[in-house]
Amino acid sequence: MAERHNTVIAYQPSRAPALAALAFLGLALTAGFLPVLAMGIRQGLAGLDPYILRVLSFTLLQAGLSTALSLAIGLPLARALARRRVFPGRFLLLRLLNLPLALPSIVVIIGLVEVYGAGGWLGGLFALYGLQGILLAHVFFNVPLAARLVLADLERIPEENWKLAAQLGLGPWALWRIVEWPRVRGGMASAALLIFLLCASSFAVVLTLGGGPRATTLEVAIYQSLRADFDPQRAAMLALVQFALCAVLALLAQRWGGLVPDVPMLRASARRFDGRSGAARVLDAGLILLVLLLLLPPLLALAASGLQHIALTAPLLRAMLTSLLLGAASAGLAFLLVWPLAMLAVRGALWRRVAALAVLASWIVPPAALATGWFISLIAYAGPLWLSALLVIAMNAMMALPFVARVLMPALGRSAEVHDRLCLGLGIGGWNRLRVVEFPAVRRAAGLALVMALILSLGDLTAISLFGTQDFVTLPALIYRQMGSYRFDDAVGTALVLGLVVLALSALAERWGET
């Protein structure tokens, strides 16, 4: 430990790039928050009219129900997978649980409409638009997330615990209370807060499946106030309410384990001795079948219908090029902001706290709240395409910061531990160290971070909806426009194209992450 401590203080990178990154983030957040705060203060409590309170109430209701349903299915599924270490298709099922985490929201929504919409496979089963549709989409996305996080905690239980429980003859309830619950309760609290935050700030799902004013969340209400009603005052008050909500949730989630948890890799779990009764086997098989019925139909419907309606038209190709260019720029900007902060964070406790707060700031100040301030600040300059592009790039980059930091910081920490003392002894520093030592050591992690940021940007609908124009369209925006103009067949084909691009990038990211 002493050697590690000496290594940390032996080499200190230049602080100028990190200070420049902090200045950029500070300027972006200030430009987004101060106009909203000033307008909110001028309105006072009078700005909290019944409409805003109703929107807040629905936001909390749908997020709470989505979280409860996701955990109610995800926890038993995780236990079933932990108990059934070997069964046909287990490996593929675990891979399937990663798909909703990778696919853009708008792509999954198209699949849900293909199954549960009026003309879908199960059309008429229930009303897709409204609270039911929002809950279905959120459960589709968050059950796999909850299951993977809880499964990771269950797989960390030592095999000795299971042997001792079997020797003592612990029943199912005692086993859960004594062995499993102490291991998973912290992870469940973190997962619950994270899922609640994701649902509270959900945009694409509520925008497309909300079905009207009665099913509107804060994020969508801000968009409607800015783009449809042109009411910056109401948007500012909505943004302040959302900021307060997301700030509390983000800080709580960070305290309980972070906003961007590691998606656990496939690993050999400890041998268990429970769940061997016939009833337990039937229950576990039923849970696994239930999740398959939840996840597979939308994906299969999207693939089957999308293959029939793919048309590589000029608008689609133009939107794809726009998406890739914006995504690459956003990924590059996120990387440039995180790298200098991470270089200092892995070598000092103070900078570690500063970096954690900096990358978390974009989650504390949610995208719609940030966009409201930018909209108010730049309303006099609205119109130029380059300005819209810069705003989309900046917002997507800031949303990607926690993902990039999660990948880069551990890699840079390992590099510092191995190379700091050697480089100090050889007198290698500055650009030479970066070129010869640092970047080759973290090249794979850097590529993974860039690909993850690119995937996040490709699937984003929030920024492009707020700052896009008639001629400035990405693939998610094109899908939404096609749905809005009742060209659903075209939307299905475009969604499949976007899904395939994202899945190809996800496969690349997963390959880099495993090696």
C-alpha cells in the first residue's frame, strides 16, 4: 500500500487540460441552469400551477409503478437464473438480457407497437397508448437491468455459504433471509433508485406512447412548452421541478453505488444446493418463460416487419450520416472532457471527488432542464444549422460522461500503478508519455469508451427533438416523424436499420470489454 501511495504522488499530469474541461462544463451548466433559475425566481410559487403539479404527479406515479414492476419481475428472474446454472439456452438468455440495454428507445417502441398496437400481433389486448404503454416499455427496458444487477450480487455469494446452508437444512425463506437478502439489499436499493431516475427522466417512451396531456412527464412537458407552445416561463418552472427531483435521485443513486453500474459479464457462479424441488423448478421455468414472452415478441416483430420495409432512401441515408457525424463528434468531445479529469482523478483523492461531481453534473441537471436554459439564452440566435448541431453534440457528450468515465478511470488507474514510477525514473513525461506509454496501455478501454458514447448518441431523441430543424434530422428523429405522419411501415424499416447499426457497435464494445 505504501508503494502505491508513493506512486500516486510521484507523477502529476498537467492540470491545464482538466481545468479547461471543468471550465467548459461549468459554462455549459451555468448557461443552462441560471436562466431557468432566474425565470423561476421571478415567477415564485405562483408558477407552480395545477398543470405542473399534475405533470409532476404523473411523473412520480409512472416512475414508481415502473420501478416496482421491474423489480418485482427482475428479482425473481435473477434468483431463477442463479439457481438454474445449466439449462438449454441459458447463455443466449443472458445475452438477450443485454439487448434492451443497448437498443435505442425508439427502436423498441416500434417493436412494441408491432405487437401490441391496433394492427399488431396482439392488437386489442390492451390500450398501448397511455399509462399502460409507458409501463410496458419501461418494464421491457428495466427488467433486464434489474435482473443483471441482482444476479451479479447473487453470483458473488461464496460457495461455502451455500454448503453451510445446506448442512443446516435452511428452508427457502430462511435461505433468502440469512444468505441472499444481506447480499442483494444494497444492490437492490441502487437498482431501484437508478430505474426510478431513468423512468422519471424518460423522454422517447412518454413522447411516443403517452397518448396525450393526461400521460405527460416533466421531460415531455418541457419539450411541449418550448417547441409547441413556445412558453419559456412554464418550461423554466417545469425544468426547476425536474432539476430538484433528478438532483435528489442522482445523488442518492450515486451514494448507493453509482448511476452507471457495470453490466456484469458472464461468469461461473457458485454451486447452489437449493431449488431442487419440483415446485421450485416449475416456478423458475415459468419466470424464465414470462421474461422470454416479454422480450422476444417485440424484437421478432421488428425484425420480421422491418426486413420487408427497409428502403435505403435519400432521407434515411442523410439521417444516418447525420447521426454518425453527430455521434462521433459527441463521443470525441466526451472523451476529451473525461481524459484529463481521469488522469488526475486516479492520482489524488481531491481530483477524484472533483471528477466524480463533474461527470455526475449532467445527470443532476437533466437534459430537458439544461436545454431550457440554453433555449432561453440563445433564443435570439435560433436558426443556424451549425448552432443546432453544436447544441446536440454538447448535450449528448455531457450525457455520455459517466459512461466514458466508468470505462476510462479503471484503465488509467491500472496504467498509473504500473508505469508512473518507471516513467519518472526514465524522465518520460508530457506528450511522449501519452504517445509511448499511456495511450497504448489504455487503447482498448479508450475505444470501448468512444463506442459506448457513440451508441448513446445514436439512440438519443431528446436533444435532436429540442434543437433539430426540418432539415436537420437524425435516425431517431426520422423514425418519430414517420410515425407522426402515419408512415409506420417506413418507420419500421428505419428502426431496424438503426437497431442493426447499434447492435453492431454493441457487439464491438462487448468484444473489447471482454478482452
